[in-house]
Amino acid sequence: MKTGKAHPQGVVCYLGVDVTPEMMLERYCRVAPPPPDKQAALLRLTTYCDALQAVKIGNLLSVNYSPEVLPVLVVEQEYFASVEPNRKLP
């Protein structure tokens, strides 16, 4: 997030373009110092992108982490877009 504010949940949306882990890391490095271990960061982002392939647009998600510090997506609510909006989400 550009503001740097953390949010416990987010909604899956369609961007209209494919997003790669490398693109995500490059964009992150524009606003923050690069991670000390670029390979570990790319592994986490790759795991995150792979996990996103299994969920549908509109689902409300949260992220937990495995013991290996890899992201695990948790679907909190399916098809969030069809439910009354929560104005507190970004």
C-alpha cells in the first residue's frame, strides 16, 4: 500500500495484466529499501502469487505464514463483492 498502512484482510481484484513476483519486488523497492535476501523475498512472492491462482476474484482474504515463513492465503469470505461493502477495507 502506498500509505504504508497495514490491513488484516484484502479483496482479490483483477488488474487486467499479469503480475510477476519480480514486478512486485521491483515496485516494493521503489518505496522501501531492498530486502537483504532477494532470493528469499522472491520465493515468498512466488508462493504468494501461486496461492492467488487458487482463489476467485471478489474473495476476501487474509494471509498467514507457514513455519518456513511462506505465505498461506486464507479465504475469509467468498465472493465478497456480492455482499454489502465494508468501508474499512482499502
